[in-house]
Amino acid sequence: MGRPVQYGGQAVIEGVMMRGPRESAIAVRLPNGEIEVTHVGLNTWAAKPVFKLPLIRGFVALVDSLIVGTRALTFSANRSMGEEEGEEELGFWELALTIGFAFGLGLLLFVGLPTGMAHLLQGKVTGVVWQNLLEGAIRLVVFFLYILLISRVKDIQRVFQYHGAEHKAIFAYEAGKELTVENTRPFPRLHPRCGTSFLLIVVVVSIFVFAFVGLHPLWWRIISRILLMPFVAGIAYEILKFSARHLESPWFRWLIVPGLLLQKLTTREPDDSQLEVALAALKGVLDSGQELT
């Protein structure tokens, strides 16, 4: 007998992508007002048993989400502008370059910049522990400012509304409600399994992991952070999963509070038309009857 699937998703351009264990459903509001739902198979390599092992599965989930998310964003952007399905889809090298650029920018902002700034302040802040605390604090500030800045962009605010709609739809499903706009509307837009919470946990965990690495020279500090990132992502993923399983415990519920607070920036209250799109995406994966065995 299969066990229930924990569905998750992502806001895209004028739509929502929901994913199950074997496929995803992308619901997009077309220029004519109709909702189009497209089913897309997921990457089979990520489902291999070795990639489901603890600590390994966190980094695999991160890479897989980048690939699936980039494709979904490109697809939704094209369809929301009325382009025919199949037009301007990313090929292998285009996808690789897009993800490589995004990954490189992330490393520059959240690894290179904080590490370099902390290194420059070694004369005033000395010692491995204090240097890593400073680096971690700078990384948290950069992360917060990045989210704060993009949340001010008008088009991004609309994507954040769909992000809130995605969370509400998942909440309604997990509560066993009939998936209607009326039933979904009262649920909160902040969800404990959100990717925003995962990224925040990655930043916090990195402070403790990097404390075991030496400070000199600067090139080693930067490279060591990059090499340890899969391990950091693995730990963060397990913490996120653990906290999501123990929401009823007052001893562990505090783990999700910072991530929920950060989601106040990355989500907005959706309107009914956006809830309708999120529900269409969720129904798309539910209709396939996907279960984990």
C-alpha cells in the first residue's frame, strides 16, 4: 500500500508548478483568461535509490529543483505571453548555461562576498570562531537584503502572490478539504516546507560547518565553502524535513519560525483567480494518482 505524497511546488510566471514523485503539472493563466495545465515528467536520475539517502538527498533535491524550476519558469513565461507550446524551450546547453549562471551568481553573492568581507576584517575580528560568526552574519544580511530588494519589483510581487496561492492550495489538500477557492482562501500563505525556509536553514547551518575550516588563505576559504556546500545543503534538508514532521511539538516548532517570518517577504496574499490556478496545478498531479511505494 502506498503512503501519502507530500506535494510541493513553485510559483512561476502567471502560474504555479506542482510536483509529485514522477511528474509535475504546470498551470498557467493564458492571455485569453483560460487556465492551461501541462504535465511534465521529472528527472529520472534524481529518483535513484542512492540519491534518496540522508544528507545526499538534500543536495540532489536542490539541483533537481533548479533544473525543474528553470524549465517551468521558461515554459510559463512563454505561455503567459501567448507563445505556442514548444516555442523557445531551453535545450540542454541553454539550460546548463542558465543554471550555471544562476549558480555562479549565488556563489558570488552568498559565498564570495561574505567570505571576502570577513577576510578583509581579520585585523579587527580575529580567531576562527569570531571570523566565521562574522562571515555568517554578513551572509545572513546579504541574503535578507537580496530577498528584500527583489520583493520590491512589481512583476516579482505578482509571482509572490502565486507563491502564496501555492502554499494555500497545499494546506487545503493536507487538511483534507475539497479543493475549491472558497475552502482554500482561509488557509495561511506561509508553509513550513517552503524553499525559502530551506535556504535560510542552509545559511545558518553553514555558520557551524564552516567553523571547522581554517581561515588562511582567502582562496582556500572560498573553495572550502564551495566544496562543503553539498554537505551543508544535506544537513539543512534533514532539519527542514525533521521540523515539518514535528510541527505539533513545542520543542521543535521553533525551528520553523524564522523561515515562516522570512516567507512574509517571499509570499503575498493571492486573489481568487490565482488560487484557481494553484488548485488547477495541484489537481493536475492528483489526477495522475501518484503514490510513493
